[in-house]
Amino acid sequence: MKINKKYITLIALGATLMVPLSCKKNFLDQTSYTQLTKDAYFNKASDGIALVNSIYDTYQNADLLKKSIWYYANFQTHDFFNWGNDRFYNYYAITTDFGPIRTFWQRAYVGISRANSAIEIIPEMKAKGILDESLANRLLGEAYFLRGMTYYYLAGSFGGVPLELKSVTDGLTARSTQEQVFAQVIADTKQAATLLPWREDLPASELGRATKGAALAYEGAAQMWNNDYAGALANFNQLDGHFSLMPNFIDVNEYNHQNNAESIFEVQFTVAGTQSWGAGNEVAWISDFSWPEEVSNFGYDYANPGLYYSYQAGDKRKLATVIGPGDENISPGIIGRGGIKVYPLVVAGFASSDPKVKAKYTGDDGKIINTCGTHANPWYGSDGDGLRTGFYCAKMWRDPNLDANSGNSTIFGAQNQILLRYAEVLLDKAECQIRTGDAAGGLATIKKVRDRAWGGTAPAVMQDGANYDGSASSPITDPLQMVYSEYRHELSGEYSVFYNLRRAGVAAEFIKKAYGTVDNNTNMIPNPNTADAKLDADNGLKLHGLYNTSLPVGRDLYPIPQLERGLNPNLTQNPAYGN
């Protein structure tokens, strides 16, 4: 498998646009083009393929995937927090000039403009005989799907946004309503589903492209946003037999199980042969920025210990999702490279003559540490008093090829990023079944996901392992609350949880129940779980990056980027961010 970068120049949005093409796999070959008009350029099949390939490049960007979509899906829930320049996420004070949100908006609309061009040009190429019907239909379906999926994330994150559906625009379009945008998502993905093949009908060389299954899944998700649960359920049912749960949960996000049977759509990356901030979009820093600072010199995001406590006893998803003091990394890929003890910073720290440094890298047995810190010396980070909790995202700690900012400084990795997988569709399906009156069917669907989580049969009673403060939890008996709990425990550390909670209209209350959040508190708090004797004694006395700020009204949406409002005076701001 390889990746190449391709550049073409299009007349789009009334100006010449340089389009970088990159997506994974052999369906991208390297070509370079100079400025040409539309009629002069699109005169062979490879030109149409190149045009559609360019749309995929929208998502090969770490700022968009990690700092926009991933941050939104995980920081907004308080399941994870930020250390670094973006700590305002921890108390919902996102600014209108935050660069990655502007990147999200700009890349999304460049991708949409490319899709609009393809939707206009591909039928012309088909009519001229340049593209045969089968290839033209598939390419057109991909363009519709990618435009619809992009509007899905825009509407899910910002609410209503401008609907640009033509390749030429004056750039002054006002915002449509959120409902109207999701209606467009439904229309685009519905059209895509009529044109795209199932994944099993694609040749291996095309793996990573949009498929009929992906179109149906996103159409169903968009229908749920617009409260059409019956329509969504009909779409989700069509995926039966085309996707399946991986037998072992740990394998879902493993480096050597990319594009697996459970993955419905994932952004493709591959090693480009260089480790440089200027290396392009084929590699990214998405993974190792989540590792402990003691291993990576990064540690830019870390987990809420309350998430760790909340997993029910026996749930195999726990250590595959969140790792804490005294825990080994259970990723087969990381174990295969030798475990935590082989990372350069760990080796150097254990060999240090400084007793304080050596203690951080010494296990309870006196040997080099092979866990994510110890209970006596949690990995809080070395910044000041250590403004992290000591808990980290195990789903992002899977690429065995990375050393992060240590050793050979292998920072940029090739791990694909799964945006949607079958387990999420099953949970969406369960929510739809419950909302349409089939609670028994919904519980049976939830059981499929939970049984996999226990590697056999899940407990009949669902409840958190403990509350955020260490107190005993109560059984969860309401079917919809069961779905919300499963969204959290199945999908935390991925790209979905907050979107699902916001869609259901329960985000603020769910987070308050999960973490005891309080209004108008922007300060860190001590870990309230002082009853857990296994935790370091100072967890309940000192501050280690834990926040319990309630989600303010309106802050479930991102602000419209300030720069974009300057360019388009017709863009109104989301009310929680002023005028």
C-alpha cells in the first residue's frame, strides 16, 4: 500500500485553486498538471478520478481530525482534557479565533467545492464517453457521499452552516438551519447509496473509498438528527451481513487491523518516508500527542479518572480505552515492540542518576517500569506540579512504530482514523428501536455490543463500575440511558460520543450525572475519589488537571470562526459567543 501526492489546478469558486490529492492505497498515482480550463483538462478518465480523489484529502489533516473533530467528541464530554495551549476546552471557553476551528471550516468548504465540481463534471465526462457508466457512477457516488459527510460534521459541530451546492459562488451565502443542513446530508448520502458498491464488491486496490454501506450509515445518522428514527432504522438494517463486529474489542483500533470488517469509513494515512512538519498530509501526529509526557514529551490530552472508574467489572473495553497508574498497555502491537519499558524516555529515565527521575521509571518490583506510572508515582507530567491526571487514551496508544518526541523522534504516524464503525451503528439502531417503541429489540441490539465487550456474555444488569467520586453506582434501567452509557463506554477516545449525546439532546445532563459538574466553575478540582485507596494519596489533595465545569447553554456548538465572519458578513454567530 502506498500514498502519493498529486496536484491539479481547477477553476473553482471563480478562482484558480491548488488541490493537493492524497488518500491512501494504490488508487492514487502521482501526476502533476499546470493551469488548464475545465474543458481542456477533463478529457481522460484519469482526470475524473483525480478530481474525486482530491475530495478525500479534506480529512488528511491533523488539525481538522484531532484538534477539531476529536477534541469536540471527547473534550466536550469531559471524558478527556487538554494540556497545552487549548486548555480552554476544559471549561468550555473556546474562542472565535481558535485556529483549528478555522482550519476545520476552511478545509471543509474546500472539500465541498471539490465535490461540487465533481458532481457537475463527472456526468459531462460520462456523456462524452470519457468515463464508462460504472466508473462514472462510482465516482459521482463518492463525490455525493463526501459532500454529505462533510456537511454532517459541519452541522454536528457548528449547527446551521451555509449550504454551498454549486462550484461557483460569491462566498456570501447565509447560514441554513441545522435541520436544513442535515436534510442535505440525507439527500446527498441517499443519492450516493444508489451509485456506490458495497465494500466487498470493491477490488482490494480501492480499499478506503466510500461505499454503499458508508452512505447508508451516514444517511441513517443524519435522519436521527432530524428525528426520523424509523427511516434511520430502515437504513441501518440494510447493513446487516455487510459489516460485523471484530471478535475482540482490542483489535478494533489496532495498527495491524486497519480497514477491518467493523470499519465503515476511516481516513487513510500511510508513512511517506519522512518525519517532518512539512511532510504533507500522508502522516500525522494524531496518536502520540495523546501519550503520557513521560513517554512522549507531549501528553497534550489526558483522561478523566471518572471515565476509568465507570467501566463495569469485566468490561474488556476499559484498558483498551483508558489506561492509568499501574496499568500495562494491552495493545498487541505495543506488547509486540516490548511494551512501555522499551520507549527511549523510559530507558533513559530508569538509567538516570537523579533519584526523582529514576523513581518515575521504576516499577513496584524495582525493575524498569512497564506500566503507565505507578500508584506511588503517577505519570502526572513534569510541568510544574504535573497538571495531568495520570490517566491517558489507550485507543491512541496503538502505533508500535512511533517513539514520539524521543529517540529518533518518530512523531508522524500512519494509523488510519476510524470515523464510523459498525458497533456505533448498532447502538444508533438500538436508540432508533427504543424511540420507535421496540424497547425489547433495542435491548437485544445493545446486548450484541456488550457481549463482545465481555468476550462472551455481558452481565444482565448494566451499571457503572463506580461513580466519579468512588461511590457505588446504581443499575441503569432506562433503555435510552443504557444507549447513552454504551455510546460512552464503546466510543470514548474516538470521534463520536459528544455528537451522539448532543443529537439526543442530553449532553449537559449526561455529563453532569457522569462527573458531578457545577455551573460557572472554571478552576481545576482535586480528584474527588478519595475513597480509592489504590490511588496516590495526593490525588485527593492536589490539583492534577481535573475540571468539573458544567456545559453552558449554547456551548454545545462551536463558534463560527471570526475570520470567516469577516469574509462573509452574512454569517451570524452562535448566540453563546456574542454577536
